[in-house]
Amino acid sequence: MNILFLMYAWERIDPDNDSSIRLIHETVVRGHTVALATIHNLTMRESTAMAFCSVFVKGESVPSTVSLFYKKATFRKVKLPLAGFDAIFMRSNPPLNAAALNFLDSVRDDVFIMNDINGLRIANNKLYTSSFNDPENRFIPKTYVSKMPDYLTTVLKNSATDKMIMKPLDGHAGKGVIMVEKQALASFRSLLDFYIYSGNPNGNYVILQEYVEGADQGDVRILMLNGEPIGAMKRVPAPEEVRANVHAGGSVVKYNLNKTERDLCKLIGSKLVRDGLYFVGIDVINGKLIEVNVLSPGGIMRINKLNRTKLQKQIIDFVEENANKKRALHLRKDEFTQAMGDE
């Protein structure tokens, strides 16, 4: 099977913690032909979508440890048509690159893409959580989005709690997430001006979200595959830090989902699948959904270590199964066309 990982640069990988390399290693171990490309490697030749790829050179054996695999990996450079792959694993970091999805549009009927590009379009923003049916806000915290300082100031002033969470709409990895309080309303306006107008004269959208009690104790990262939770970990913030992201200095501990969290997964699972979002990471605080990560959800390596599991096996099994289904469908169509031509 031919598999392309459309992702960040190989040199940026942390072999001890990166989820992408765990998935790549699994596909190479299984004997697949595996290629890597960044979104900047996409190109078009004679109306055919292609990529300048780094293809793993197959050796006699594949190192069993990821760190050694990363160290010893060798590649050959070749330009390949996207339609020649059986599966494309989208693992680029946010923000979403619209041009990359346009390239993938031309091959989505031929190749299994994880996640589906239409799903990425609609879900790769922090507004996606509002699309789940939760009118009583049992699982989804009350969220306000605007680029109008007066409105956002009024939201904070009228909030039922003394504090709220503020973050940029297009942020990721916990960047720009802060806690704001009513008692600091005098300085809130200048903070809004910075968030809204920094780097964009037309203004950036800002999110204000109700503060969920227990946020200071950390959040839960849940990895979901085909609408079902397959693993979780709790992320604990560093001292005097509101963000639990590991990139922000947080630590991780073993965690088992409670009933509320399982109910949340059940609520959102079917919609994720309908939207073609087969592999996602969700962030949950005290049973409430804070974010849905759809581009390059992480946590595989850490959850594996905490639970002595190998989540990558389940994920690649799913990719293989769906790529084979798409291939079989094309074969049946080809057989049908040939049979009709023989009449």
C-alpha cells in the first residue's frame, strides 16, 4: 500500500513524543511504501496534482524503537502524483492551509484521506464545538466570538462568573490562551485591542468562553477514532499557568474516562464520523468540550507510555481498511465499465 503523510518537516519531529512519527513507524514496519511531504511540496503538472516527496528507503529491517528509526531513516526524493497513493494522512500543523486542501480536492474520490478535506474545512476552527446539539450547555461551554471590543467588554461585564477564558480564534497549542477577570475591566479594553488588531488592520476574531470550574487542575485529552474514544490522558498545568498544554510546560498523568466524558464522546462521535473526522483529539475540562483538534492531534506516544498500549496499530488498521474499501470500489467500477464495453 502507498501512503503519504502530508505534514510538517521531518527535521521538526521530536522522536520521543511526536505522534506523527509513531504512525509513520507503524506503516513502515508493516511494509508499506511511505512518503512524506509538506504542504509547500505540493505542485501541479499538466493538470495533475503532485508532490515532491521524500520516500523511505526500505532496508533489511526496521528499527523497533522510534528514536533509532528516526536517526537511521533514509529517503529518496521523487515527484509523485497524489492519485497514486492509496491513503493520504493529513498531519500538518494549524492553521489550516486552504491551498493544500484545493490540491487534495482533485484526488479525494481516488484516495482515502484522513481526515476528509471537507471535514477539515468545517472543523478546523474553535467554532466547530457550537455545531453539536447541546442546547442546555451540558457539554459545551457558553462561547462568544467577535472582533468588536465593545461587545466583548459587555460579555465579560455581564458574565455570571467573575472570570472567563479568552483566546484567538485561530490559535493552537495553547498559544494566546489567558484568563480574564471582571475586576480587571479597566485594562481589558487595551488587551482586546492587542488581540484584535495585532498584525491585522481588519481585526482578528477573539473568543470569550465561560470559565469551567476545575480548569486550574488541568484538562483531559481524549483521542477518538471513528467516533469512539481509544485513549486519554490528563494534562496538568505548570505552577502559575492557566494552560495545561504540554507545549506550555504541562505534565501528563494516566486517566480513565468517567461517565460524563463517555457521554460527551457519544454525543459528538456520530457527527464527527458524518463530517469525515475519523481521527481527532478533543480537550475536555470537568466534562465540558473545550476544543476539537482535527489537523494533527497529538498524544499517542504519551498515552501509550501511560497505559502500555499501541494506539498506532488501531489507527493504521483503520486507514488500511478504508483504503482497501476504496480500492475495491474502484475495481468493481472498472469491472462494470469493462463488462458494459464488451456488450
